[in-house]
Amino acid sequence: MSETTEETAEEVLDTIDETGFGLAAWASIASVALALFYYYVRGDKQRGQFVGLWPATILGLAAYLRLGEIKQLLQEAEN
């Protein structure tokens, strides 16, 4: 790897907090907890299943946005 690519990779890694979990991961964990609450505690199985689909969507959107950031950083490093 070139120096600029290594520096770019370090910049991307610096955006993740110390635990390795970003905002999307915490939102997904909260969504799973909410889904379990609706499904088991409130007995609303349909709503629990609906909310249970959110984590995949949240993580997919976060991955898409992160890839966009990485692409932009790499393009800036080339110039």
C-alpha cells in the first residue's frame, strides 16, 4: 500500500469509537431490544416482527454510507 492509502485507512478507523460500535450498531441493538419488548412483553407479535427487520436496514444503510466516505477519501488521496 502507498503511504496515502495507509493514512486514509487510519482516518477511517479513527471515526469509529473505542468500543468498535458506531451509532448504527447501537441503533440496531436498541431496535432488537424494542422488537423483543413488543413481541414478548406487549404480545404484539406483528409489530415485534416489523421492528425486528430494522437492524438489517440500519446496518445496510450505515455500510453504504461508510463506503461512500471511504470512496471519497480515496479519491481525495489520489488527487
